[in-house]
Amino acid sequence: MADLSKKEKKVSKSKNYDVSSGVLKRKAKFCPKCGPGVFMAEHKDRAACGRCGYMESKKK
């Protein structure tokens, strides 16, 4: 059974989009392997896809 005392931070999908003057702008990057609709998670040193495991390192 999972430990329910830990609280995970969940990012709502609305944080990945910005609507201004009727134009939809996607803030997060899409996974190049999975295609449009699958966002990559932004970490401090990398961007990773939670679906396929693809990862891109960020340059310093």
C-alpha cells in the first residue's frame, strides 16, 4: 500500500498554456519521440518525457 502521508506536487495542465488576445501559446516543450500532446517535464538540469523516457540535458 502506498504511503499517503507524502504529498506530491502536481502541475495542472493549465500551467503549460498561455492564452493572450485569443491566441493559444504552449509554454512547455513537446517530446520529439511521442509527438504533439506529450509535454516534457522541466527539471533543473534536464528535460524528460514521462511517457517514453526520452531525456535532453541542459547546457550550462
